[in-house]
Amino acid sequence: MEKAHTAKVLDERYVMLENINMTFVTNKGTFEALKDVNLNIKEGEFVSIIGHSGCGKSTVLNMIAGLLTPTSGNLFCAGREIAKPGPERAVVFQNHSLLPWLTCFENVYLAVDRVFGSKEDKAQLNARTKAALELVGLSHATDKRPNEISGGMKQRVGIARALAMEPKVLLLDEPFGALDALTRAGLQDELMNIMAKSGCTAIMVTHDVDEAVLLSDKIVMMTNGPAATIGEVLPVDLARPRKRLELAEDTHYNHLRSEVLTFLYARHAKKVA
Amino acid sequence: MTTLSINSTLPTADNNAEKSVESMASSVDATKPVAAATPAANTDYTAASANKALTSQKPSAFNKSMRQFFAWMIPPLMGLGLLIAVWTLISHQSQGLPGPVSTFKAAVILFSDPFYINNPNDMGIGWNILNSLQRVATGFGMAALVGIPLGFIIGRYEFMSRMTAPIISLLRPVSPLAWLPIGLLVFKAADPAAIWVIFISAIWPMIINTAVGVSKVPQDYMNVAKVLNLSEWKVVTKILFPYVLPYMMTGVRLSIGVAWLVIVAAEMLTGGVGIGFWVWDEWNNLNVEHIIIAIVIVGVVGLLLEQFLIQIAKRFSYE
């Protein structure tokens, strides 16, 4: 009974941020980036963090990744405190961050080898790498170097690298921000399929309202900095699988979309610099 | 040998001003027609190839590439021609400076037997070059073995960088030859002292360029390493080394350039068999042609070393 309760709590608070404050020390003095951020994310949930640029949404993601340590407050993932980066929290970087001297296969293999290298033999590692690249539809480009493929393909390799690690939480930092609108839509659809199959928890930073509503179970909207915090959390209760074209006409979808837009442009409008 | 060469230079030096002006004009004129003739020859060539194309109905790719090659070769050839013209001009005006023709004759004699050994102080030019190259290779090799790993450590750890900064900025500007007495004192022999001078002058570009490369590794790549939790060994082999390689190769190129510059001066002071000492020896013999030949040899060998390293750098570049 006790155990079941704990498990349920853990399930509800798979990723937990508690009273997070972040102050950066710069040449011009201190800058309070985040103030009192509290957030709970359920296991298997897809959560988007949206806000104007400079509101510290990437800072939040980097903290969950373990790349940044908060000035004060606690972060937990699956019941453990987050102290440093680890392969159970894989990151898809905005600018793909593939190593240009390695082929797509080698880039993914580097991650696979790190996570499973001690337990599995070479053939199994190769199979894992191939499967990950197949999942993102890149079986034909395994031996190409990153500078030989398009931006969309690079980002797919980045996603394959992250998924191949079989992470508990997938962290996406504006994953499609640098892509053109058509490529972006295609990759969003693919990401939805992949997430449905893998069922892993995902946290995505974005500034694209449509992307947030389409992909998320929950949208975390952040106020403007300095001392940014979570302004509102909007549950997205649209049935899955979601179809982009059907949703365009859907009144509930449009209502959710306008909620986010109102938050961003009416209540927390950012003055144009 | 010495008297002979002076005799051969005397007639040119004896020429009266009028004659040398005349020959200067003729030499300048001689370059002009070449420059003027080449475009003309080019157009002839085009016409010829056009005719050929008309008759054979197939524009030859070979002809086209040959034409591009000649067009590409004209400026450097003009440059070399200008150098030789200026040299001729000066040699006619000056007492004792041999002109291109007598230098070329001396070079033919010199290179007809590059590997003779009369006695330890009189060996062929080939031996001199090889001995110098060997010293450079030894000193440079040791500098690379020490400098490149040191550069990695300095670039990777802020503490090490700050610790070595005063040492490097203090010692780097010191003229390489200032280290020679220290080398002579410590090693008590001329040859290791020369190698020591090469070592100390070649090490700085490699340390500094490697360290700069390591410190410039994009944070994105380091974040990947952190998220993947890569071991330090993997970080070095999969991220740092491939990224730093072009920087390192720049350092290596600069180093070998410096080493080859310094060897001439070092050997002049230490003696023994080597191109630097050979230059000094020929100066004592007043054999000026040989000094000019040595200058050309040093230049050509330096150029070859540089090209060799550029080829290696290209092979290892990931782009």
C-alpha cells in the first residue's frame, strides 16, 4: 500500500523542479534569470515550455539536463536528485551538435557505445545504431558526414542519437527552430509518431505556438525575465493520434492556441527592443 | 677554386657603365616580349584549337585544361623573371656579386657530385643539406613530442593555462640564438646545442596553436560530451583531437618554418657539416656563387617542407 502510494507519487512527479532560483554573475553585476520555478512532470508526458526569447526557458532545460546548476532549489528525475548530466536525460540540441568529423552512424554509435557498451557486444551495438537511424528514416545516409546532409536530416540524426540512448527523459531545445516551415511540420509529425511508440517522457523548449499545442500534453508558459517564472500551465486535452489538417478546423484546438497567444501577446507581451 | 670564381666575376664587374645600362635595357626588353608574346601565343593557340574543333567536331577538354594551366602559370613565371632581371641588373652594377649565369654554371658543377666526401670538413652539398635536415628533424620532433601534449593540457585546464602564461610570454620573444650558449654549456658539444636551439624555437608555435585550438572547441561539442558522459579518453580522441588538428597543423607548419630558418644561423655558429656552416665556409672562401646557391637551396627546401605539411594537413582535415 505504502509502496504503491510512493510509486504513484513518483509517477505524478517524474521530473520535479522545486523552488528553483537562478542568478547569473556577469561583468555588469548579477542577473536574476529565474525566480521560484516549481514544476511537476508526469511519466510519459510531453511537456512544452514556451515563452519569449530571454525568458530563461533554455536555462530550465539545461538545468534538467544537468548542464547548469541552479543557484538554489532542487531538481529530481525519477526520484533522484539531478547533480550532473547523464545519458538517462538525452538532449536534442537546437543546432544538432553533431560531430562533423564522424559519419551519421558514428555520431549515433558514440552515444550507443557509451550507454550500452559495457553490457552488449559490437553486433548488438551496431544493430541499435542502425535501428535508431531507421526510426528517423535515415537508413540511406548512415555513412554520410553531417556537412553532406540537409538541416532537417542533421536534426533527425540528433533525435536518433538521443533516442538510441533509451533515455528516461528526452530533452529537446528548440529542436526545429533552425528549419524551414515545411521541413519542420514533417519532423513534428515524425516526432509525434516516435514518441507514441517509445512512450518516454519529453520536455521541449519552443517559441512556436502551433508546435507546442500540436505536440504537448501540457504547455508551460513562462513570464518575461528578469526573474522569470512559470506564469501558467495549460493542459492540452486533445485526443491522440493528432492530425495536423483535422486540428486546423478543430474549435478546441483553436481555443487552446488562442489561450497561449493571449498569454504571450496580451498578458505578457514583450516590448520590441 | 676561390680565385677562379673571383676571376669569373671580374669581367662583369669590369664592364663600363654604358655597357651595363645597355645590358640592363636589353634584359628588361627581353622580359617584355615574353609577357607580350604570351597572350599573342595564347590567341594563336585558341584559334588553332578552334580550327581543330571545327574540323574534328569535338571541343577537347585536354586543350582547355592546358590553356588554363598556361594562363595560371604566367604570373608566377613573370615574377621569377622579374627577380632574375633585378638580380642581373644589380650584379652588373655591383662589385663581386655574381650574376645568374655564373651562378647557374657554379650550381651545375656543384650538383654534378653532391655526395662526395673528401674529409670531414669537405663534403658534398647533399651531405650538408641532409645533415641540416636531420638536425631540424630531431629538434623539431622533440619539440612536437613535448609541445603538442603541453598545448592540449594548457588548453584544457584553465589552471595550467594561467600557470604557464607568464613563462611562455617571457620566453617566447627571446631570439633563438640567445639559447645557444646555454645549450653549449649544458651539452658541452656543438651538435646537441644546435638541436637544442631548434627545439626551443620550434616549440612555441606548437604549444600556442594547440592550446588555442583546444580552448576554441565549441561549447556545443563539450555539452554533447557531458550529456553522453564520455570518458576523458573519448573526449580527447573523438572531440578534442579532431577539432584541434587543423590548429595543430598550423602550429607544426609555423614551427618547421622557424626551425629551418634558425638552423642556418645556428650552424654558422656551431660549425660542422650543414648548410649553415657551408654558407659561412663559402663566405670565408669568398665563393659568392655558392652563397647564392645556398640561399636558393634553403628557400626550396623550406618550400618543400611547407608543401609536404600542407598535404598532410589536407589528408587529415575532416572538411
